[in-house]
Amino acid sequence: MSTHADLGMELGARVAAALRTGLDVRVDPVDTLIRPSTRDGVDYQCNIAMSLAKKLGRPPREVATALVEALDAADMVAETEIAGPGFVNFVLRDDWLAERVAELLGDPRAGVPVTDAPRRFALDYSSPNVAKTMHVGNMRSTVIGDALHRLLAFAGHEVLPHNHLGDWGTPFGMLIEHMLDSGLDGSITDLNAFYQQARAKFDADEAFATRSRDRVVKLQAGDEQTRQLWQRLVDESARHFQAVYDLLGIRLTQANIYGESFYNPYLGEVVDELTELGLTEVSDGAVCVFPPGFTGREGQRLPLIVRKSDGGYGYAATDLATARYWTRERDVTDLLYVVGSPQAQHFQMVFAVCTQAGYLTDKHRAEHIAFGSVLGADGKMMRTRAGESVALIGLLEEAVARAAKVIEERSELAEADRAAVARAVGIGAVKYADLAGDRLKDYVFTWEKMLAKDGNTSVYLQYAIARIRSVLRKAGETVQPGTAVRLGEPAERALAVKLLQLPAAIDAAVAEYAPHKLCGYLFETASAFTGFYENCPILASSTPDDVRGSRLALAALTADVLVLGLSLLGIDAPERL
RNA sequence: GCCCUCGUAGCUCAGCGGAUAGAGCAGGAGCCUUCUAAGCUCUUGGCCGCAGGUUCGAGUCCUGCCGAGGGCGCCA
């Protein structure tokens, strides 16, 4: 019999079979309302009897009884109990759990299946602006997007990441004019200062502003000199972005850059297509689409402006062309946009127009993966004292420096290893703090919290891993596949159940694009491990050989699960702390 | 004015229509001749913003209020 590595799925399959044979009801195994139980001594519960009762016209406890009587799960379930209004509680067999855990030994996927319905994702993330240094505002898209990249790929989907650089549009007119004004030789050392100077001139000098607007038109028309100047800006910026990605451990490379400029050749076609379909109207000189159902301040229809009155294109046109490109040219099934939640309405409108235009069909799924803001300790948008956005590179360097200080105080690491560990701990802390909460909510950035050794932090997980590896080193033996696992102590059993829930955790994180579900699971698993570590001596001379082998296996598997989980979040786990 | 998101312990946050709403921090009491104390155990602490509704069952779904943040034609 083939069994699901995931406990809930396996129970669901058994319950579905019992409902079929015992009650002649067909329910999909995933809809059997199997949940891990919070009751003491109960592993899982099934809540389906209550919901079936009305449909069948029978009392829920009677339905539950029929379910239990028809259940063919003696190999797996030690005990069933009907409780309350019709809950069915399951206690799993220790030997069955032990066998399932033992099967994970040597499995690089730790029991996580590859999806049987692979899809092709276009994943838009990071997307910083050229000619600006990356700041905290770019961090969440980068970190969350990268975690989703890893999670989706691990689940067996094809992921086409693209970095939608802000490398086009109105600001480039003023940036290029400013380049010309300040002489063409020499490289730009400070991107932010350069941008701000250009901005200041644009706001103060009407003639400059006009030149800038004209320059945008030249750029979009493909003027050769303009194009070269523009390329210089892009190249300088891309080098800066790559430095941040390298420090952060982000998978994006130059090959993933599909900036706004990439879609420029398609913008005219998009407008033509929309016009041919009769979707456009000219309003105040601008070509607009008014998707149904969107209204603005005075109840008037809201436009998506696809071509501005000056003939230029805005980001709406680019976003339409982007969806068109990835669905038509790259044949993706899914479009994900990891972009802050203020853009929610914009994406709703873009998706609506894409559907009207046929760029998105019922074969496609497009989703705005929205996220909240990073707040300072004062609960407001994180800013420097001068009110500017905080440079990301400086923030990351501070994280590494703070981690290094803790290591200096506490660790017995060799001098040579400290820098690498400080980087893993510091960067991991920043990323984990960004991933550990529901992405839709704002979160408060506090060093103390993210570098805390207790609680749901990356440091806690890395510490648990380091302890396990220390034990494994001291054991002086490698755990072999086929090692017998025995679950005598409650702490051993609790850990085993947790280890077997990795597939469910990853499935939830992938299905809902919710990395924090994986974070929560990893924290629970590390907590279960510490309980085991405290109560179940592994290497003590009083521990019998077979128990020692079993405990080493549990410890090794815990490390595998935690390391795998962290890797899917883009976080490293040092050998020692 | 309309639209979107959020409101759970003093603080930071989990919570999948299911039973007595969970963690961590902070507060209180303990635990290092023993595998990393960057750890663990025990403990105090809740009108789940308010009011209705749907449901056998609502922190979770729906409606309306209140509060916070964000968005609402040529920036992206």
C-alpha cells in the first residue's frame, strides 16, 4: 500500500474510503476536514461528521460512528474516539509513526512530494528603480519573492523569475539631462545624490523640466545618444543591485532582468490591440481603458491610462504588455506580482483589462502578492532621522555587525569562521523577520526582536541546528537509512509527529504564497526538538545502543528538516554557532 | 465621498468554519560537575474593536458602525 508521507493526507484518504463504504458518500480526501488536534493525547481530528449530518439527515454522532466502523486504518490508527457533537479523534500508532519517520532517512526531500500538477509561473519580484540605491521599501518584495521562488521550484513548479526594473519612464528624462549638464565623464558614485540633484532641478527649473520631458520622448523613440546615456545609468545601477542580492543571498541575476524598457517595443501594439477591440477611449488627450466596476473620487469611472496625452506610455501600458508577453511568448500559466499592497487597485484594474483584452484567459491565474510596510519602532513607515528611506545595504551591514558582536560575546568559534557565521546569522535574522509574519500586515522592524535567541526567529532555528550537528559530530557516526526508529518517550513521539508534518507546512506555504506558514512550522519543530533534547539523552552511556541509534536518527532528521526549511526561505544554517 | 487592507494578552505576533483562542517577549518562581544555558521548566496575564446576521458551531464568513494605515487620470 502506498502511503502519503503527509499524515493529514493519509488520514484523509482513509476517511474518504470509509465514508464511501460505510455511508455511500463520496468526499474528496482533501475535503475530509482532517486537522491536527490541540487536545491532549490526540494527534488528529476529523470534523466532517457534523457537516455531513444535515446532508444525510442523520445525527452527527451517528454519522461519526458509521465512519469509525467503516474505517480501515488499524495499521495506522491506535485509537479512535467520538467526542462532543461528533468529532472523531485519532491517536496514531507509535510503530506506524516510527516507520514513517524511518522512511525519511536519506530522503533529500524529507518526504515532501513533487506536485502532480506542475504549473509555469512568471514571478515578478524585487523590481528596484534604476538610479536609486535599494532601500527598505525594496526589501520585502525581494525577500518574499525569493522565498516564493524557492518554494514554488521545490514544490515542482517551473518558475520564471523576472526583475521588473524601473528603468524607463519620466524620471529618465531628468536623469539624462542632468548627466549631460554635469559632464559625461566619470562614473556616478552616489546614485541617490545624483537622483536628488536631478529631482531638485526638475522641480525648480521649468526649462530643465521641459528638456527632461522632451528627453523622455527621445528615449522612447530610440534616439541613439539618449539610449547610450540611459544604458550607462542602467549598468551602474545593476551593479549595485547585484551587490545587494549577493549579500542577501537572492537568486536573481542579470539574466532575470526584464525591466520596463524590455516591454517598450510592445507598447504601441498593445494600444493598437486594445483599440481594435473597442476598449479604448480618448479622454483629455490620453488613451484610456475604463474597466467596468472601478470608480474614483466623485463616482466617475476610473481609467487605466495606456498612452498619455504627450504620447508617452505610463506603467499601466507596461504592465499590460508584461502580462501579454509572459502569457503569449513564454506560455506561463501563472503571473505573480510581489508588490506592496498600495498597488492593489492598480493590479485589479490591470487584470480586468488583461481579461478584456484576452491576455489573461480562464487558463491563467494572475495574482498580486501584496505585502505591508516595514515600520520603525514608532509604528510609522521606517525612515531615517532626516525623513529619507533607509538604505538597504547599510541596514544589512548593521545586521551582520550586530550578529558579529553577539558571536564575539558568546561563541567559541574560531576567529576565521566568525565572519561567515555573522553573515548567516545577521542576514538570516533580517530575512526571517520579514518572512515570519503574515505578509499582508505591516511589521515593526526591531533589532532586539529579530536577533533574539528565543521565540520565532532564525537565530533560534540556527541554534537548534548547530546543537544537533554538534551531537552528530560527537557521535562520530553517520545515521544510515534503514536505522530503526523507536518512539518510547513522549518527547520523541511529539518530535516524530512534527517531522512528518513538513509536507503539510510546505503545501500550505506554497498554496497560499505564505512563507510565514513554513516559519511557524519550523519554530514548532525546533521547539519540539528542544523538548526532546532536554528529556532524551542521546550520547549518554546509560542510553542503550538501539535507543541511541533511534535518537541520533531523530536528531539528524530534525536537522535535515530545519535546514531544508530554512533553505526554502533563503536562509543559511551554519555548522556551528 | 468611494474603494482596499488591518484591529487577538502590557508589547510583538500565530490562529485552516470546529471543542477550554495559542506562541515569544516583558513580569513572577526555578534549572548549568551531564550531548552548545544563543537553552529549558513552572506561572501571572484575553468583553478576539463594537453591534447585528448566516451556521449545528464564528476570532475566522456576510452587513453596518468605530479606530489605524493606504489608494482614488496622465509618477512608477
